[in-house]
Amino acid sequence: KGGVSKPPVNQPPKEAPEVTMGGTGTSKKERRTKNRFAALADDDMAEEEDSGPSQGTGFAVIVMNNPAILEAVQGAAVAAARWQDPKTIKNAIAVLRSIAVRFMTGSETHHNIRDACSASLEAPRWCEPVPRACLQPLVALCQNPPQPPLTGGALATMIGKPFDDFFTPVKVQGRWTLSPFAETVSTALQPMIRGLAKVFTHVCKRSQVTADVVQHISRFAVLMEACQLLSALKSTTQGHVYELIVTQLDPGLDDKLKRLAIRTFVGKAVDPDPEL
């Protein structure tokens, strides 16, 4: 009665919602889910060749060791690649790359395809899911990338420009280089294309025939399917794809030149002509 009311207790400020490419806020739960998905892509875009196995712990290994979860993550990666957010697209492509390497190494977790895996008698069977599960979504993404977000005013600078820059070739010291999107696709395709070429070499060696992609590609149906998918890219024919595979099969070329051949192929097939 007539007592003095207590002063209001200071409350911690509410956390402002994160603004996404669509301009809407996201909850803590949604951000945690996104961060967990991004964890799958951690270190998967590294360029090391023939690296050893990872430590076998963590969220990514749990996913990779469960076929049902792996299939669900593959579907989530395909869906996430359609988001109007460069970082999410990059992470989704990295996950597809990781899944492809997982398949092609026979259930091992590596950054790339080791020679011991490509030489295995089981390697052709291990590679069978790769075109449908990993390569086809990448090709579809290159053929029809996400549309730029509808923005105006200040949002055009904050959101629209980073999205446009992600798909635009970069001019460095007077020379055009790959767009960040094409660079990401190239990095994802490196282990797939090079790994399939290595397996094809061993298939031909066991059959005691030369590794001629034109004459003997039918001996490795997975490589034939992959070439058909890649030939559907912009300004690309089956002849262009065969030339790329021949480059990967050339024992006289070092790894740097083989990687460069894939980057050049992707740049022509994915990036718009910077001079137009």
C-alpha cells in the first residue's frame, strides 16, 4: 500500500534479425542450421592433390558415413545452390564436391582422389553415382544460375552488387580471370574430371588397350555419361569435352597444366564474354 514501485530491471537488448538476400529476418535456429550446413564445406575447396584422409571426426564425417543422411544432404545442397546468396551457393557447391570425392574413394573421406583409390578394381563401381548425384546438379546450376535478387536503393549496393560480382569475370592487371562463381565450379569439378580420367586410365590398362577416349570410352560408361553432361554446357561440344579429357590423360603434362585446362574449360562454358 502506497509503496514505492521498483525501478524497471534493465533487459538485455534483443538481437536484431539477420537480413538475408531476400530481405527477411532469420531466427537463431535458422542461422544455426545454415552454419551447420556451411560446416560441411569447411576445407573442401582446398587444392591439395593426393592428400591423406581427414581425422574421421566431426559433423561432416557423421553425414558421409550414413547413406540416408548423405542423400538428404545432397538434396539440400542442390536446393541451397538456388539461393540468392553467393556464400550459400559456394558452400553448396563445396558440399557436392565433397560428396563426389566420397563416392569416388570408396567411402573414405579425402579432399581429392588418391591414386590408390583410382587404381582400385572397385573404382568404376564407386564412380557410378557421381554423374547423377553431383555432376548433373552442377551442370544445371551453370546452365541456369539463380536470378539476381530484386533490390532497390541502398539494398542494391548491399545485396545486389555482391551477387552480381559473384557471377562477373574479374580483370586483373589487364587480363580477365574467372568469376568467383566459375572459380568455385572449377574447383568442384577438378577431382571429378581428373578422378574419372585416372580411373579410365586404369580400366584401359587392365584391358591392355591404350587410354584413347574416342576409341575406348565405352569401356567406362561413367566417363561417357560425364562427357555427355559436360557437353550440354554453353558453347561446348562433345569434341571440346574430349579434348579436355585427352589433356587429363596426357602423362607428359604436369598437374598444374591439367588444372589450368579445367579452369579454362569452365571459364568459357560458364562465364559471360567480358568483352560484350
